Amino acid sequence: MEFKRKHLDKSACTASMTAVKDALYVLNGKWKLPLIVSLQDGPMRFNEIQKALEDITPKILSKELKDLELNEFVIRKVFPTTPVTVTYELTPYSETLDSVITELRNWGLQHRERLVASRRSEPVVAE
């Protein structure tokens, strides 16, 4: 697989860097994209999301959900049941990340395969 980078002039490079920084600012941290992926099958309650993500603390999950809600990726729905039912679901705007998530998934699979293959080919050194 050959990859060729486009060479940008200084202003295009600065604009590109700013756009990447903006995207990373919104999607920063290790939980936002996995959280979005966990909601791709439909609405979930807080505890269901926490179980799906396994190692996330309730405090961090709450913060991440609020951030995603502020950035219009997630909507929080409250139902007047007893007790109150709260669900979280993706907004239509979140679909703009589908190609990003697909590319990250593909790259992650390739990267893991590369590391596993390179470790298999390393000679074993006896001490």
C-alpha cells in the first residue's frame, strides 16, 4: 500500500492543522469515539453504556455524554416513568463521523496486525 502526501503551501498547511486541532478538540480523549460506536445500535441507558465501555467510571461517562451532547452528537431523552427513564442516542449529525470511524477501525486492525507480525518475526534473545 503506497501513500502519497499532498504538499501544501504554508496557509493551506495552517488551515489544515487548525481543522485537525478543532476535530481533536471535539473528539479528544479515549472515550468519545468508543462511546459513539456503542450508541450506533440504538438508544441506551447510562448503565448499559457503562457496561458496554467496561472500564469507564460513572463520573467520566457523565462528562463525556455532556460533552457529546453540547457538540450535538448525542441527545439525552427523559421519559416520565417511575422511576424516571433516561436514554442517550445519536443525533443525525453524528453520522458525519461514520467515515472517520470506519477509517480509524480499518487503520486500527491493520496496525494491530502489523505489530503482531513484527513481533513474530523478531528473533528470540536468550539471556
